[in-house]
Amino acid sequence: ATGAHLALYPNLNVNDPVYQALFRDVRFRRALSLAVNRHEINQVMYFGLALETNNLILPDSPLYNETTAHAWAGFDIDRANALLNEIGLTEFNDDDIRLMPNGEPLELIIETAGEDTEQTDVLQLVSDSWKQIGVKIYTKPSQREVFRNRIFSGETHMSIWSGYDNGVPTADMSP
């Protein structure tokens, strides 16, 4: 089982040094996580049947930890804004988008393999909530091979894909 049906992956090795510094700052990643309205996504996309947690081990595993499952996963716009302010992203343009240290608007391109509309539908909901913290996103679908190559080469800011493949490991790891 996967740790999450869909997960966002910031590219910590993106070629752009300004984005790279942001993505490598845990406060930035935590702010983005806090600004994802998992409850809304669950209700709108999954009829309330999904778990509103992080991308990690699932409750069926003896290694599951409730605290870790919900760390930085609650919807908290005020806390997300405070984290972004703490790292110095305090200036906004006329469209209420935060300005990065280089003065450019904080606009993220989230790439998908373009294989289904579910990812873009979820990203639209994420886009709506991230606007509340001054982050604008664009969705960019492409073919799977192009998608992977762009990630590996550092051309991609962020991607969306399924969660970790080992969502239900067992405590006994012997062969």
C-alpha cells in the first residue's frame, strides 16, 4: 500500500538557487503542508473516505505513529503565514503573492505525469488554499518520461505523485 494516494514532492535539488534555498528550509515545507486543506480534499475528492494525514506508514502497520501521522498536517493558515514571515517572506506584490528574496513572485510550477485528471483536480484545491498564504501555483502536465527526466535534471520545482510505496511495513524485517 502507498503511504498516501497523492503526495507533493518539493525538488530539493532544483537548479534555481532561490527555490532550492526555500525548499531546503524545513519551515517553508512545513508552511506549505499546513496550508493544504486535507479535510476539504477528502470531502470533495474522496467522499470523506481518505485519511487526512502525512505521506507515511499507514495505521495497519505496527510501526505506525499517530503523532508523526499528523505532524504539520493540520490546516492552519495563521501558523503557515507565521512560518513564511519567519523566514523573511514578508513582502507581497499587488496580487497578494509573496515576493522571494530576489524580488520575484513566489510562483511554483507543480508538474504531473498528466495521466489522469485527479492530480490536477487536487492541485486546484491546493492552489485555492495556498493563495491564502501568498503562494501561487501552476500545474504542468507532461508525459511520464519527460516528467521524470525534468525532476532528475533539477528543472522541476515540485511534483505530484503517489505516496511512499511502503505504507504498511511490518515490524519484522527478517528475510
